[in-house]
Amino acid sequence: MDESMTPHVFLPTTKDAFVVASEVPACEFIHVGKQFGTLEVLRDINLEVRRAEKVALIGPSGSGKSTLLRTLMTLETINAGEIKVNGETLTNGSWTPDQQRSDKPAARARRRRIGMVFQQFNLFPHMTAAENVAVAPRKVLGLPRNEAEERAQKYLSMVGMSAKANELPLRLSGGQQQRVAIARSLAMEPEIMLFDEVTSALDPELVGEVLAVLRKLGEESDLTMLLVTHQMEFARNFADRVAFLWQGQIHEVAEAKSIFDNPTEERTRQFLRAVLESH
Amino acid sequence: MSEFFSIDFAISILPRLLYAAGVTVQLTLTSFAIAMVVGLPLALGRLSSFKIVSSAAGAFIEFVRGTPMLVQLFLVFFGLPKLGLSLQPVTAGVLTLSVHYGCYIAEVYRGNLQAINPTQREAAWSLSLSPFDTFKSVLIPQTIPPMIPILGTYLIGMFKDAALLASISVFELLTTAKLIGTESFRYTEPMTIAGLLFLFMSLAAAGLTRLLERQWTNR
Ligand SMILES: Nc1ncnc2c1ncn2[C@@H]1O[C@H](COP(=O)(O)OP(=O)(O)OP(=O)(O)O)[C@@H](O)[C@H]1O
Ligand SMILES: [Mg+2]
């Protein structure tokens, strides 16, 4: 990739400041189950993610990767188990759907620790790039207009999009839109970021610029990151751990290098072989 | 005095008709603004997940859209006093016009709200935007621009429907033209002028619509 295309990311790092408090996992899935009607989409999911850890979710289509991320974003309710963030209960399968999707301030405050970036960017089409980034800091955090704008500039420059701050999404390439979407989530300064196939909708030549932003975020921030990806090469180099999902279950979870080089489960091996052959 | 169209007479009645046209413009614009506001809760009511609310809103909207406005006008002006609520003709007229068109506008709101990709709500949710802010800053701004052409059509329709208020003796344009006719036994001039004024108002509304449309698409 051309060096000039690389967005400059300079998130402050607080990695060194970590001490014992970081023993509390950033998030935990505890026996989480999810059904759509009679279809069981997640089954007894157990996963602990440390602070600043990068976990990649891989697996065949329909295995429940997106649903897993979406339950953590509370976009989907769960039917069983519990999800904790920073040791606090985010949602519980025994709560009613209304309780799980509560819009009370306390529930929204818990959710605020988490940000999500989608495959289709989902930018607000009637707002400029800067407005997209500033809207939540203004409305949710109550920042005054000028501070929210400054914050928008800060995060847009972090993803290399300062020059297009006043453009509407329509005028931006897919890769640029996705970088704005990342800035929009970062501007809420979450602790956990979720990325659901964020490069899958992009033309091949635009994938690199978005992955470069993710890499910089990984290196220069202490964000906890969960990402669904079909880019095995990226998952291998970027993630600390990789979880292989199969039929709604975490079939195997291991250090990135070891799962790719030495998958212990037969299904993982089959999946990886199939993916590598198709590339 | 037997000529078909007397220019002198036309000029002499022009000020009265222009004044009445002004009343029509005021009535229409006021009612239109109220209709835009009234349409929103009706649309939300119809979209509500509470069955009673959505059925009630739906029934009301269908009733209003399915009956002639003149009937509604008489119900409001002659019927409400029986329930102890007497309204001035102008108030009754504005109320009827705005609720009648509010129901049409509600359906447009509803259609456009439903047409917004649900992923927009998901994006707003994942930014922790409150339901109110999601609605106000994300959804509503996306429903208005595609509505502009339809709203323009309704505005033009409203100018013409404002003439129905003549039947409860609101002194708008058509009432005045008819009155001049009965006073002078000359109908050609006042009706021609009134027609031209209505046409002028419609063209102005259409022009305004196109202007707004361009404004939004150029943004
Ligand atoms: N809203 C929904 N209603 C019903 N079924 C759903 C819904 N969302 C997902 N599913 C089903 O749940 C299963 C898991 O879907 P999910 O999107 O999580 O898979 P995925 O691993 O992300 O797949 P892909 O790689 O294709 O994105 C699939 O069988 C899907 O059809
Ligand atoms: Mg998916």
C-alpha cells in the first residue's frame, strides 16, 4: 500500500498505566444463548476478553458471528446467560426484552462503553462527515457545539479523513465512509470496539486503508477489539486470540498463531482449508 | 354595461379580491403548518406497538381520508357546538383543513419512516443516542426531503380546498367573489379574477416546492 494513503492515527496510549485493575475482563459472555424463534443461533457461549485484547471471530456463514457481536451491542436480546462489561452486568437472559433493550439513562451509560462499526457503514446520509462524528458527543455526552466539533476533527484526523470533513457520505468512497464510521464510534471514546466485517462491502483496492486504521488503533490504543473478519491473513497478524464459531458455538478458541498453524479441532481445520483454497 | 368582461369593473373590485386572496393565503399557510405538526403524532400513533393506539390512529386517519372535507367542516362547525364547543368560522375552518390534511401527511410520514433502513436506528443505538434524539436528529431529517414534492401537491390542494370554507361564511377569496357577484349581478369578472388568483397561488406553491427540492438535492 502506498505510504501516502496510510491514515495517520495517534491515539494516546495508556497501556503502560495498566496495573491490577485490568484483571477484570473487559467483557464476558457467560453461558449466553440466543434464539430467533425456534432457530438456535448462539449456544452456551463462554468468552472472556481481557482489556486491550484483540479477538477475531471466524467461522462459516450463518455460524452466529454477527449475532454474537450484536448481543454485546444490545442490538439483539439474549435468551440465556449473561453478558458483563467491566464486571458489571450489561444484559441477562432472564431479563425481559424490554429490560434488555432499556433506554433508561443507566442502561445507556453501560452501553456507552461499547462502539460498533458495521459492514455497510450506516453513516447518517443527511449529515456531513464531521456532523456524523459530532452528533453523539453533542447529544449523548452533552458537549457544547464547538467542543463536539473539535472532537470530530480530532477523530477524523485520526482516521485520515480531515480533508473530507464537510462532505456528505454520498460523495465519499466506501473506504472513506468506513473510516468516518470508525471515527464516529471512536468519538464516543468507548472501551470496547466491535467490527463486523468492516471491509466486506469494499472494493478490493479500498480494503487496505481501512485495515491500516484498525492496525493503528490496535497498536496505539488500549481499546478492546472484537472483530468478525474473513481476512484470515489479517486475523492472524492482528488478533491476540481467534475464536472459531460453528453452528452457534465457540468450537475452538486459541492464540491467533496457534489456531492457524495447529488447529486442534477437525472442523476448524476443514474451515481453514476451505477458506485458504478459495483464495 | 352588457359587455362580457368590463375592465373598469374588474379593476374596481380588484382590491377587495386581493385582500380576500390574502386571507386565503394566511388560512392555507397556517393550516398547512398545523397539518405538518398534527401529522407527526398521528403517524407515530399508527406505528405504535400498542395495538389500541395504532388501531385508534388508523381508524381516525381512515375516517378523515374516507369522508368529504365538507362533511367534516359541517361536523366541526355545526356539530361541535352541540357538544358545547362553539368555534368561530375561521377557527373551525383552520381546524378542519389542518386535521384533514394532517391525516394525509401522517400517511406520508409513516411511509417514509418505514422506508428508512433499520440499520440507521442500529447505528444510532450503538452510539447510545436516546430514542428522542434518534428520532429528531436521524430519522425525521431523512423523512422530510423525499416528502417535499408530495407536500407541494397537498399545499396546492389546500389552497383550492380553502374555498370550501365559503360554506361556513369565512371571508376568503371565493366567498368574496360570490358576494361581489350577488351585489352587482356580475359574476364573470370576480370569478375570472378569483380563478386567476387561485392559479397564481398554485403556481407560486409549485415554484416554491421545486426550489426546496433543488435546495435539498444540491446539498
Ligand atoms: N433477525 C433475524 N431473524 C431470524 N434469523 C436470524 C436473524 N438474524 C440472523 N438470523 C439467523 O441466525 C443465524 C446466524 O446469523 P449471523 O448473521 O449471526 O451469522 P454470521 O456468522 O454473521 O454469518 P455471515 O458470515 O453470513 O455474516 C443465521 O442462520 C441467520 O439466518
Ligand atoms: Mg455476519
